Amino acid sequence: SGLQVFLIILWTAICGLLGILLMLITWHGQWVHYFEGRYLFCPPVLFIARVKLKVVGLENLETNSPCIYVSNHVSHMDVVAIARAIPLGLFYIGKKELKKVPILGQYMQLIGHIFIDRKNHDKAMGSMRKAAQLIKAGKNVITFPEGTRSPNGKIGVFKRGTFIIAKEGAIDIQPIAVVNAEKILPRDSFVIHPGTIEVRIGKRIRAQEFLELNSEETANMVRSQI
């Protein structure tokens, strides 16, 4: 496992540098992020970790119509599984502390990920509303509304920010469930176990279905779907 973790960290750094280079050449963040995630970064990581991927529900995707993708969060492997499973470049709403991670942080900023200050509610909501504008302009954004990885694999309470902007902007929501990733790489552990991660893509939830609901009711509805 020590060797696996080292190789994954090394490959992450290499892909970050390559992504920065590609971005400086093309200035096409959507394409660079899609190519990097789906074809360059994820397959070797899954191979090193001895993880197979199963995807269910691809027919539910509407790739020509941007929306907010919402997923549960149980492991660091969630990001890898989703990036490989979804044939789109999905941009994350992440904590601002990720900017400080060497190479990865610079890549994420350059490519166009969205950062929020979780300790400042007003700034966080400002970042979320910026994300809503980007979605309207054609950017696909994914959030983990639990705010952190689940300690036991069970889905925690969904924070309301995602659903406030979905309601305000009348933006559709695409639910995604990641299954078994917590057994592959548990929270607070660097021991990687071989196995299969399943990514289940649910039916898109139309904005009309929750415009009459408040943000908490919308969060609970999406959580129940996932």
C-alpha cells in the first residue's frame, strides 16, 4: 500500500504539471480537464489501486445540457471514479485550502475549479452563486453537499448551499451515487484495498420539481434519490 500511495501521489503531480502545460497551450479548460481526468489521470490510478469500475445509468445523462451534479462522498476515490465514469469535464466546488496543495492547487485554479471559504458563510454563498452563473454559461459543476467524506459510508446531512443556487437559478440536478469506495480507501486511511467501485447515475431532477420547495426540502429530496 505504501508503494501504491507513492505512485498515485507521483502520478497526480505529473498529471498536474501536464495539465498546466496543456492549459497554457490551449486555454481550453473544459477540454483539458475532461481529457486529463477521463483518459490520462484516472485509468493508471485505478490500475495501481487494483480497482475496477462499474457504471450504471449512463443513459440518464444529458451531456448537451449543463446542470449541477450532486454526489455522496465516502472516499478520496470518489473523485477518480466519477471523473472516469462521467464523459464530461466536471468542475468541483472545493474548500479553499486545496489551493495550497503543491501543483494540484495551481492546476485546479488555472483550469477553473471553484473554491469556497467554508468558515465564511457570505463568501461561500458568493462562490456558490458564481458557480450558478458558470453553469448557466455552459459549465458542468459537481458538488459533495455533505461537505466532507462520510466516516462510515452512510450518507450524511446535505448542506443547503447547492440547493439554494439550484432553486435561485432554476438549474436541474443530476444525482450520482458512489458505492463501495469507502471499502477501497476508507476515510483517514492510506491502506488501499482492491475491489469494485460502482457509480450509479440517477434520472435528472428537473428544476420544476423543486421550485416550490425550500432548500432544505430540496436537499432531502435529492439525498433520498442518492
